[in-house]
Amino acid sequence: MDKDERFARFHRRWVYIQSALFLTVFLLVTPLFPLTPVAGAFFLAGWGAAAMGSLFFRGVLMESRRRPLRSPVGTVHLITALRSMGAVFVLVLVGIHGGRGGSPEALGVGPFLLAPPAGWALFLLLALVETSDLIDGRLARHLARRGPDAGSAGIPSSFGAVWDMENDSFFALALSFAAWQIVGIPLVVLAIGAMRYFYFLLVRAEGDPVGEHPGYKLFAKSTTATLMIALIVIYVPLLPHALRGAFVYGALGMQAISFSWDLVLRAKTAGSEGRQVRADR
């Protein structure tokens, strides 16, 4: 078993643990259980930082002929890590804020609980953190195009794709938690952060389905971008409360369609493979 295969197996176990734990915490932060949102926020911040750190260092060790912290590829990984740092910051902010927002009963949007200066500052900070998703991708593709003649920095990183995906997921989880407790969007917003982890427990699959429809990947990418934009724009102080809810619920609807489409494609692929096996017999 080569290093990439060992890392892939480690990553699947890592995601399974993350999924089971995050979903458990999401259940515990409801009023039906004793764990408070503040405790949940601090726990997720601490656990997330430790888990993302372990994934990072395990991935670095799995990358042959690389020294990530001293190479251009290492710079890409560190830029990507800004989203995890932003996630930890947001969760700690929820804990300090005191978890005063969010109503599990209502479908409307609660009061905007940050004064305009703080709201603008948080919006600009989160927008800046999210730009790392554009920078790291462009830089990684640039380094990959340089090819093997450029040295180890030009070799595409299998770890980089996993690292990018997990940073996106953790950042979305933290933003959905903060949207509930800081902005006051109802409990349903947690589905945005939890859906990916629930989906992994359901199908135990990472990456796009085999034989995907041409429009699926475009829609999935558009959905991810829409989710992140919606979860950041809601901090703009001048935005009407109704628009905050519309942005989040619209993004959540797109996410539900995207995951449902993925399930349909996987079911079709599994059915085709089953028929092929029967035909071969």
C-alpha cells in the first residue's frame, strides 16, 4: 500500500469520526439536551482545531519529496488553512457572545445582535477569509502547470484536494452555527453545516459520483459558492432581516437539491454496476 492509499484510508476514518461527533454535538445543542450552545461552540472550536491540525500534519507526512512549510506547495496549504482558523475564530466568538440568538420554534429571523461597526468588521473579516478559497486554488493550478521541471512544487498534491474540501466543510459548519447564535436565524440553519457530515455517514463516499451528469458538477460548485456567500452576507448591518432569511433558506434549498442529485447519480451507478456483474456471470 503506497502513501496515497494509506492517507486515503486515514482520511476516511477521520471523516467518519468527525461526522459522528459533529452530528452528536448538533443534536446536543438543541433545547432537548443539557449542552448549551456556548459549550457546544467552545467544544467545536477546540475539537475542530485539533482535528484539522492532525489531518494537516498527517497529510504533510504522506506527501513524498515535499517540505510544505518551506515550499510553494506548503504556502498553498497554509493559505487554505486560513478557513479553519476563521472557523475557530467564529466559534470562539459565538462562545464569547453568549449564544443569545436563534429560535428553534420560529421560521423567521431573530434580531441582528451585533452593532453596525462590529457587524461590518465581522463581514469584512469573513469575506477576506473566504477569498483564500480563490487564492489557493489558482496558486495550486499555477504550480501544477509548471510541471516536474519546476521541482516538487510543481507536482499536483492529492492531499491538497482533501485539505481544501475539509477546510470548506469546517468553515461552513462554523458559519452555520454562528448564523444561528449571532444573527438569530432559526435552528434549521445548522443543516447547512451538518448536511455534509450526515451524508458521509449515509453513503460513506467522498468526491463526485462516477458517471456524473455534465451539469451536476457545475451545480454542486455553484451551490457551495452560494452557501458561503449567503452565510457571510448575512452580517451586513444594512441588510433587511427578511433578506437574511431568504439568502440562507435559498442556499439551503440548493444544498438539498445538490445532495439529492448526488444520491440519484450514485444509485444509478450502483444499479449499472449490479447489472454488469449479473451479465458477466
